[in-house]
Amino acid sequence: MSADLHGSQRAVETLVSKLRRRQVVGSREAALETVLVLRQVVSKARFSNIDQLISLIRSVGKRLVEAQPKEHSVGNTVRKLLHHIREEYNTAMTGNASSSKTVYSISNFVLQGQPRKQNVAPKSEATLTLKENDPDDPDSFARVLKPVLMEAIQDVLDELETVYDNISKNAKDHIHSDEIILTIGHSKTVETFLKVAAHHRSFTVIVAETGPSYNGHEMARALSSAGISSFLVPDSSIYAIMSRVNKVIIGAHAILANGGMFAITGSLLAANAARVHSTPVVVCAGQFKLTPLWNLYHDFGALDFADPSSVLGFEEGNLVDKVDVLNPYYDYVGPELVDVFITNDGDHPPSSVYRLIKETYDDDDHEL
Amino acid sequence: MPPKSSSSKEKDLTDEDEVLQAVILADSFNKRFKPLTSGKPRCLLPVCNATLLDWTFESLALAGVQEIFVVCRSYPELVKAAIRDSKWSKPSLGLKIVSIITSKETFTPGDAMRDIYTRGIITSDFVLVMGDLVSNIRIDEVVRVHKERRRTNKDAIMTMVVKPSGVVHRTRSKGESAIFVLDAETSECLHYEHVTGYPPKKHAKIPREILAEHPEIEIRNDLIDCGIDVCSVEVPSLFQDNFDYGDIRRDFVHGVLTSDLLMKSIHCYVAREGYAARVADTRSYDSVSKDILARWTFPLVPDDNHPGGHSYEHIRGNKYLAKGNSVVLSRTCKVGSNCLIGAGTHIADNANIQASVIGQRCTIEANVTLRNVYVFDDAHIGAGSVIEYSIVGSNVKVGEGSTVARGCLIGDDVILGKNAKLGEFERVSRRRDEGEADESDKEDEDEQSEDSELEEAEARQDSESITAIIGEGSNAIVWPKGPRADEEDLDEVERYNNQRLMRIEIPIGDPASDLPLEYEGTESDSDASERESDESDLEMHALSRISSATSTSAISTSTPGLNIHTLHDAAAYSEFQAEVTQSLDRAFAEGHSVDNAAVELKTLRMASNVPLRKVREAVVASIVERIEVVEGDAAAQRREISKMVGRWGPLIDKIGGVDPVETIEVLQYHCAKSARLPLFGQILAALYQDDIVEEDDIRAWHARPEAKGEGLKDTSFAENVKRCWLVGTKMIEQFNEQESSEEESGEEDSDEEEQPSKKPAAATAQAAVGKKEESSEEESSSGDDESGEDDSQDSEDDAPATKAATAAPSQPSKPASTPASTKESEEEESEGSEEEESEDDALAPSQPAASKPSASSTTPAVSAAPSAPPPVPAAHAPALVSSTAAPAQPSTQDEESSEEESESEASDKEPAQTAQSQAPPAVASSKQPVTAPSKAESEESEGSEDSEEEEESEDDAASRATEPVPQAQVSTPKASTETARPPATITTQTESVATIPAAVPRPRPGPDVVGGKQNPVVASGSGQVASEGATTSRATTATATSSVATTQHSLRGQSAQERDDDGGEGEESGDDSGETDEEGNTDDSEEE
């Protein structure tokens, strides 16, 4: 056991240091890594009741989240897993899996009542004989439950892997022919979204350079190589161009419970410009970016200040001493600036994000 | 998240299945942080509340290093404990950390490297860092680049990481930086020059070979040396082989780059991204801390990846407060930007904290002002205190109302009383209890030196003024300020004045700063001569012998500045001196060849990194001391001297640079100190006789103020020096007498003055001084002259002479014909007597003498030129001649330096000759500039005179056979020369010759050769051609000079004219070499 635990422990530590050192970068990447580590942890874990398992996963999750609090998808993934595990457990224990799978939408969520009752389709059959804290065979609980849990984890993994496709599947409904789309930064989600839409429609994309990282360059290159007519413009001309833009499509780093979000620097500029022109702002993001936090914008450090070198060269010796450079990597874009979130779980206005979060995670897990 | 890194690289590394090893030298090997480091090693000092060791580990872990060896020397237990208790030793981290405790005798990084070698722990390429590194550079990327390079080039043994920073940068140490010369394409480090802030270094000298070999180079003075080296396995063994390598940069890198034996190369990795710097001194402690707070080290920032494992909250204005609500900030306190406050710290009302780092569990009382202060853990700052630009150790208690001015270091556990007033740059530490002191003495003999310093400090603690500084009830002692008593023993970098630049301070440029300091002195000459020697070493090994241009510049720079100041360093070199003496003793006793002895000396010199002059001093001293004193028998004494000088004299010129003037001076100073003072004259004469020094040199020496002993305080010594000088005076008088007394001698004189390589003169001079036995026996002084001349001529009259003769007539105005014929007749006469010698020359395999012919042959041209310059080509001739003949030191030295190679060769090949007699011809021949072996030169010289080089050389080659040979005897020498010179060589030489006339017409104001030091510039594409050209031309000049000299020699009575010529020579000789670049091509075309 100790060897097993040791192995999973080591995987956790490796991920922790990678997160700390920013060797795992990007919310999807981080989420994937987290699932993989948690799968290892669960598969190696020994437990005789559900609480042990939950607390084990929570402790690992806490460790990972503390390693990199700004990579919100790590915590989200842990929460989601916990949620799934509870579901599986409940199903297995009660044996009354309600197979009625209704799709949530704004129109019917009131009727649904407590989201908690709305279960994900259970993997386990009611036939499972689960016995917690069996003194004769303490491992029996784990032995019976584990295969189900692994399946649940696999589900999360699958969801992460197909997230882009799922988001993009309705792309053609959001983009119309001959529209002019403005985007900023290089979000994989947005890129896929636009590319899929391009199969059905012809439209033009204006890409802002997105200094100081200049991710926009890559984005423009990627889009134009897919045959989409793209323009690359400096960030300073976003406002000037906005009057001709039909839609602003941007990615998000994390979606907060209040409907606001963190997105790459410059997004706030674009969103505000769009607001002035009443241009719709569409945010494409996977469900794993839903974060059960809402007051992060109070937190100065949440913007993730990177090193000043991309703004002020280190070789500017005279200035380095005299100038304090702030180089935030993210902008906080408030809920009033966003029109709709397109997720792999449907489209939602900012005002219903809290609802989504409630559905996706268990309340107990908000603080890991 | 910011795409700060790519993990793909890391995978590459692990694919190779090799464990990446790193070595941390966790000792500073200096005392810049005293007294903060009394009681703990530097690597455990906290920077932003994490120890330096943690930062270093984190930097390495970031790079995927799997195995780390920590080499600790001082306080190894503390280091080991720190590692054991840190998160790094957790097995889950997958990091293997091994601490290695080296002995107390490890005083330099070099020693540590040797220790590593002996332990044999290094199995592959490894990363070498100091234990004070803060870096977020992707070292794995550097390793990858290094390994890739190693795959194609096994000699690339090391990659240094450097970071461009701009010349002025807070993180770039002013006291210790370096100039890197890099190949723009390969980033190979071609030259490394260490720069100290004091004495300020104003010039960098770059060996010219670099320009020749690399079409594009970068000379960079804007790089921070990050102290990260990716080394190959053989690096530790190199340290082992070179027991004297101390510092990794100044000794190892410099040694490898300048070594002519190792043939290894070192590369630089210019890190465009990422941050890396060393906390090498308190100033860089300050700047690195600020860089961390300003997030340059992202993601190694306190709120993100704090190496100490603390978590901080980043708030507006780059302030970092420990998380967990343990920091208590009073409502009225002010925390400015760029601050970091550790957990458990209390800050009381109205405290004002700006740009400071406060440790954990500190208490800052009311109304305290802290500006740019670094407070370690558990400190207590009393109410109303004002501290700025200082470092406060852990557990320090500063009394109420104290003032600590900038630059202070307060050691751990110090208690300062009320109203203490620490002045600028004070260092205080805790007074030890008696028992404690004894104890520490016992257990730690290593700290002896520190103790002595401490005790010294303790000793002067009684005075009232000290109490005023540290306040009542203090347990502190104030360390002495200013240079230490043993300052002389210290490394240049560690000296007080330089260290001043490394203290925590108000940034330079701030009006409050008293830096930069004024510096009165001049740059030390030892550097120059040292460099010179290095260059000339390289040169000697350069296969293409063309490379000598550099040494010219070096020598010319060093000569004027040479003075006795180096004597100050005598103590430092005493060890070296002893080694040299031993080595020479061995050589004398076992009868080594001069070359072997020279190699040994060279090795020693490089090993100890001493200037060339020191070597010369040692060699001269050994030789002089070896001469047995024979009382009362002048003849026997003379024989003794000439035997010794004849056998070992050549060694003086083989130690790596030729500088006869210095040789004389060294000899003088040695004799002045030695019991062999009376022998000075005789030894000098012997040297003269052996052509180790020339009359010119003697005159030059004689004219120098040092030679007269000016500026010497020691009376008896000065007197002795003076006596030697008087001997020199006598000798020169004799030279002069000879001139006036004889028709011919007049010319000789002029020859000698202008031309260092004149052999014939030697005979006369010796005779004149009355010390030469052989020559005096043979002939009268006048006879000597002739014979000397003849010798030189004999050896060469063959081809060149003929050509000259033929060439001259071919010119329209034919002015040369007469002089040429006269000369020839002279030659013929003289030849009779000297046949033997000429034959010797001929026999000598290398025909070094071949170049001589120019001498005789040139005559006609020279004579012709002044009298009636022939049309176009000839017009150059006079100018050239004059230039070459210049007595001006630089030019002559140029020649010599270029010749030194030839000498060595020549001597190798002609041992028989030298043995047989010191007959001038032999020596003369050996003096010829070797490279385009002597054959070429003869032609060149002719070329210069005739000014129609190509024609001539072609003529020579083609028509040699057909031309009527005036002298009958010539046949023998000629035959030999011809065999030695295949037609191919001739053509090449023609090229080089051709350069000269072309060069002459465009004089250049700042000639490279003469002003060699002033041209360390970026040489691009043309660089190669340029330097080659330069070299060639120089060789040519050299030959030309000798030839001219001879010419003048034979043109008796024309001395007046020649003197006129002399005027312009200096510059022109410079011009030649400088100009030649462009000419290279022209020549070729001309040739065709």
C-alpha cells in the first residue's frame, strides 16, 4: 500500500511543482493533468467508506489548488470529480437511479427544482452490493466501487477531450454569413469554434494583436491557414474598428459565479468597446472553467502578474531601477459586459452561471 | 496562464535517459557579506525570506536537474541540516541531493572542482552553479544546446550563460564584470576579459588572431555573467591538470581561451528570455531582491513559487504580505511599494516602510522608518529608528531612536542600544563571550582568519566613540572600515576599493551617492604585458605564421608603459619565482635544450598567470646568478659569461615575447641587487654579442628614466642602478667613437640605431667594449664591421643581389646601378674572408640566412632612390625604406616580435651553427622573420626597394638562372637558397611584397600596428583579410628594414640622408601594416 500511495503521492508532487513552475500552462491542460493525477490517486487509494475517499481526494485537490490558485480549472476539476463520485455513490447505495435525463435550459430550470436531484446517468447498476465499513473485508467497499469510479473519471476525461468539439457544434448558429468577428488572444476554443463555423459560413475575422504577449499573431496565422479571411490589428484600434464589427468572440480563462470572467489582457478593452457599440460579446469556454468563486476581482493578485520583460526589456538598465512595471496576464471582465457564454453544456447568459455552477459542483466542495 | 515554459524540452532531456547532474558550490570563497556570514554560510542567507540555497535549488529544479551535489566548505553541518529539513530532500520531489564536504583547504572554486574530480561523481555533462543563484532561465535548454554542440564539436567543453543587461544595470556588478568577445554566429567565446571597477578598466585588448579567424565578432560589455555553466565531464579534470586554476572565470576560462595547448573552446549562451543573477555581494543582494519583488524572476516570485514554501499575497504596488492573516499592520502604518513582509510580523503605528524586505516574526515599532532595508527573521526595530540601505541580521534588536545610515551590515544577534548611530558602511557583529571565542577557535580552525579580524575589531572596542556608535548596553563590536591590513594578498576583485562598488548602496546616479569614485592611478601595466605574452604565445603556435600582427600592437602598447611598479607585486610572485628558479636549475643541471626550458617556463607562467616581465626577471636572474664569479681573471670571467649567455641567453627571448629593452632593464635591476653587479657590463656585452640585445636597444634603454634609477628611493639600490647605467653610458660612448673613428662605422651606427636585427654591428660593438674575444682576435674593429656585413651579404648575395642589380638597371633612370656595383664589389671582397660562414648558412636546412641577401641587394635601390627616384614604382621605395629603417621603437619591436618565431625555428635548425661560433651571420639569419620563411623576405625586401615587386620577383624566379651573377662565390649560397625556395613560394611572397608599395601612398593616421591598443573594434567580414594583410606586410617591413639597414651600411657617408629618412619612418611602418588589408587583392591581380 505504501508503495502505491507513494507512487500517487509522487505524481501529485510532480504536478504541484509543475503548476508552481508554470510548466503546466493553460486551463485545459491543467484540468487534464489534474484528472490524470486524480485517477491515479483513486486507483491506488484504499478506503472502506465514502468519507475516506472524499477526504483523500479533497486533500489532494487542496494541495494542487494551493500550488497554483490562479489556475482555476484545477480546483474545478477536483470539484467536478467529487461531485461525480458522490453521484455514483448515491446511486450505488440507494439503487434508485433516476434515468430521467432532462436537459437543462433557462426555460425549464425552475421546474427542475433542486439540481442535486438531477443526477448524471449513473454508471453503476442497482445490483451492486455495497457495504461500507465492513469489518470483515475492509477493502470490499473500495473493490466494488472502484470500477464505477474509474468510469466516472473517464467520463470527465472524455468531456475534457471533446470539449472543443462540443462547444463548436453549434457554431454555425452563432455566426452568420459575411459577418465581421473580432477576437483577441489565442484561445484554442475560439479558434476551433471559428474554424468549424467556417465550414458553413464565410465571414471575416479581425484579430487584435493582444500585447504584450502578441498571441494574436498566432491566432491570425492559424485562422488564415484555415482559409478564414483574417485581419490583424493593433490593440489600439479595437475601439475604432468596433463600429464595423458584428460580434466579439473571445475565450475565457475562468468563468466566475457572478457571470464575470478572467480573460487575457485586452479583453476588457474589447468588451468595453463592444458595449459602447452594443456589439454582442460571446464567450466560448468549456464547462471546466466554471469557477464557484465570485469575488476574485477584489483580489489584485488574481490577475496574475507576469514578469515585466515583455513590456520593458531587462537590458534597459537605466529604467529597470526607476520604473515599476505591471504586466497582468488577465483582465477581469464583469458580467455586464458579456452577453452569452457558449459552453459544451449549452449556451447561457451570465446571469445563469451561478445556476450552472450549482448543478456542476457540490456546495460542500467550494472550499476544498 | 502565461505560457512561460514549454514542457516539451524537458521531455527531450529525459528521453536521453541521462540523469542531469548539477554541482552547487555552496561557498562564496570570499568575505563580502561579513559579518552577516559569521556563524552561517552565505548560501543560507535569506533573500526575500527564502535562503539562497533554496533559490538555487529551485532554479535548478526548474531545469529538470535530477541530481545535485552541494559542495560545502564553511559550516557544512548547517548546510546539511538546512538541506535535510527543506522540502528538497523529500523523496516525492524526485531530487537527489548529495552534500559533499570539502576540506578547509579549499580556498577557491578551482579547489572545489579538483575535489569533485577526485571524488569522481560526475558522469556526464553537468550544470555548475554557485550557491547564490537566482534564476528562471531554462537551463535544460542550455544543456540541450550544449549537448548538441558537443555532438559535432568535442572541444566545446563549456557553455556559460550570460544575460544581456545593458552597460548600466542595477544587477550588473560594477566591481566585477567582464567583456565577452563572441563569435556572432556560433556564440563561441573568443576572449574573456575580466573587468574590475577599481582600478577602472578603460581598455580592453583583443588578440588580433580573433579578428583574423572570425569574420564577425561581437564585443560585449553589457552581459551579466549569470554564473551558470554547463560543463562537460572533462572540466573537472582540466582543473585537476592545472593546479593553479582558482577562479572559474579569471583563471579557468581565461586559461582555456588563451591556452595554446588545450585547443578547447568555450561557448556562451546569451539568454534572451529569463532571468539569472548571482547574489555575489551586498549590492547584488539588494538588486536581486528588487528584481524578485519586481517579478523579473517570474514565476519564481513570492506569491507564486516561493522557494521557501511560504505563501504571500500579491497586492497592488508589488507588495507582498504573508498569507494567513498573521501579519499585523497598524492602521496608520505605511507600507510602500516593492515590499515583502513575512509571516507573524507586527508593524506599529506610523511606521513607514519603503522598498524593504521584512522577515518573519519581526517587530517594527512605532514611527520607524525603513527604506531599502533587508531585515532578517525575528528582528526588533525600536521605536523611532531610521534605517536605510542596510541589511539587518536575524534576531537583531535595534534600540529606540537609533539611526543606521546606508550601507550598514548588522550581524545576527546584535543588540544596539538606545540612540545608536551607525555611520555609513559600518559593519557590526555581536561581541562573543570569552568562552565562546575559545570554543570556536577550537572547533573551527577554518574561521581563523575571520577570528583574527574579529579580534582586531574587538581590540579596538574600548573607546568612547564606539559606544556612541552602538549605543548604551549594546553587545556589538564595530568592524574596522577601510582596507584591511593584508590587502596586498587579496585578489584584485576583493580589495577594498573595488569592494566599495559592491556594497549595498543608494543607486549610482542618485545625487546622494558618492560613487563613482575617483581613481588617480593608471591601469596596471602588468595586464598589458601579460596579455602581450599570451598573444605572442598563441602566435608561436599559429600554423600560418602570418598571425604576428597582434603581438606588435601588444608590445608597442606595453613598452612605453613598462615601469617598475610591478615590483610592488613582488611578494605575490615570490612563489612563482621560486618555481622558475627550480625549473631553471633543473634545466641547467640536466642540460635541457633551450626550447624545452622555454616550454616549461611558459607553462609555469600561464599557470601562475604572471606578467611576462616577471618571467623575464626570473630568467635573467637565474642566468646571472649562474655565472660563476672568477676573481681577478678578466679573461676567464669573460669566457664564463659568454659561455653561460651563449648557452642560455636565447632563452630570454623565448619566454613568450621579445623585448630586449626590458631585458636590459631587468638585467640592470637584477645586477643592482645582486653580488654580480660588477659583471653587468660584461653580461650586457655578451648579450649584445649574442644578439639578444642590439645597440638600439641599449640606447633605448639608456635613454629611459628607469634606467637611470629615477624615482628610486632606496639609496644603495638606486646607486647600483646608476652604476649600471654608467656602464651603459660607457658602452654607448664606445659605439659613438666607433662611428666617428671609422668611415664605415658611421654607417654601421646608423644601421644599428635604426635596425634592431643588425648583426654585423655586434662584432664591432663587442670589440669596442673590449669584451669580445674572438672578433678582436680575428680582425680590427673595422675588419669586424666588414666581416659582419659580409656575412649577412654572403648568405644572401646570391639571388637577391643579382636581382637587385638587374632590377635596378631595368628602371628608366637607372640611378641604382652604380651603388649596386660598388656594393657588390665590397661584398666580393668581404666574402673571401667569410666564406666559411656563408657556407654554414647555406648548409643550414632552413636557410634562415636567405633573407639576408636583401641586405646587400637592397643597397642599390636605396641609394638610387634618394639620388634620383625612378618613375612611378620607385617613388615608393624611398618612403618605404625610410619607414622600415625607422629607429622608432614600435616598429623595431614589431619586427622583433615577428622574428621571434623565426628565431626559435632558426635556432632549432641550426644548432650546429650556433655552437660553432657566435658568428654574426648565424645569428643574423636566425633573426629573419620566419613566417614566410626567410626566402620570401629576401624577395620582399628587394621588392620594396625596387618598388616593382612583381616584376622583380618574377624576374628573380625566372631570370635567376639567366641573370649574370656578379659574384663568383655566390654560387654556393645561391644554390642552397634556390633549392629552398620553390617557385610556388616565390609567388606567394610576391603578393606580400606587392602590398608594400600600395600601402605607402595612403598613410593612415591611426596605424594599427603602432597604436595597436586602440583598435579593439568590431571587425566584420574584412577582418580576416585585414589582419592577414597586416601581418604579411609587417613581415615585409621587417625584412625591408634589415635590408635597408644593410644598405645604409654599405652606403657609407650617406648617413645624413638616411637620417632624414628616419623622420618619417615611424608612422609609415605603421601605415604599411595597417593598410595592407585592401592591398591583398590588388597584389594578386598585379601579379598576374
